[in-house]
Amino acid sequence: MAEDNNQGNGANGQAAADQQDKPQVQFALQRIYIKDLSFEAPNSPSVFQQPFKPKVGLDLDTTHQKVGEDLYEVVVKVTAQVTHSEEGTTSFLAEVEQAGMFRIGGLEGAQLDHTLGAFCPNVLFPYARECVDSLVNRGGFPPLMLAPVNFEAIYAQRKQREAQQQGEQATQ
């Protein structure tokens, strides 16, 4: 019986040693900043002289790059183009590149790619959303409240497209 207990402790001790050998996951937001900002209202003041019936076009993009050891810059680019629905003239164009510096350690491969492509953009998007809304308001237009975005789904769609493209290239 005593030997059984020692073997059990030995196995648990080995599991604890294996846990210590694994690199610890580290995630820290270092800084959030605006990388680029633009607002254009090319048809003002005439756009203010007609009823505002907006048609909103929204474009989202994310990029990331390694800038140091375990340090990554992630950028969420939001472009909102609002046209007058009846005439198709541009009411305004707002572009924001919201960026963040993230220290990420202990992740590699697909886990790191997922963190940079989905999790980090989810952290940054509320800041980009607020910035777009503020720009639009300062431009004299009604608030533009962007809906939350599911970057997990966008990331999954991107990975699916990449897999399909690789499959098509392999068959050619």
C-alpha cells in the first residue's frame, strides 16, 4: 500500500514538473493609440440642406506585426462611408486606424495567430468605434453608432478562405 501511494505521488510530481517546463502564457496590453485618422465631408455644406437619409458602408480590416521580442502591434482599420441614399452623393467618409501594442509570450503557431487575429481586435474595436462616433459628431452629423463586431467569426471566415485557396492551388 505504501508503495502505491509513493507511485501516485511520483506521477503527480512528474505532472507538476511537466507543468513547470511549459512556457507560461503572458498577455499584457502595453498601449492603445490612434495610428491614422481621417474625416472628409466633400459635399458640405449642401449635404446639410437636405433631409439626412444615410446609407452606411462599413469596411473593417485587421493587421498585425511583430515589433520586438514578444511584442506585437495590432491595427484595426475602420472605414465608414455614408452616402445620401437618394442621390448617392457622399455625405462623409471617416477612417480610423486604432492600434495597440500587446506583449504576448508563451503562445506559438495557431494560438498566437488566433490571439492576434481575433482576441486583440476585440480589445481594440470599442476604442475605434468611439473614435468614429466622435469624428462624425464633430463633423456636424448625427451619431454613427457602429454595432459590435464578432472578430472571432471574421477570423474563422478568413482561415476558411485561406484553406480553400490552398486547396485550389494544390489541385492546380
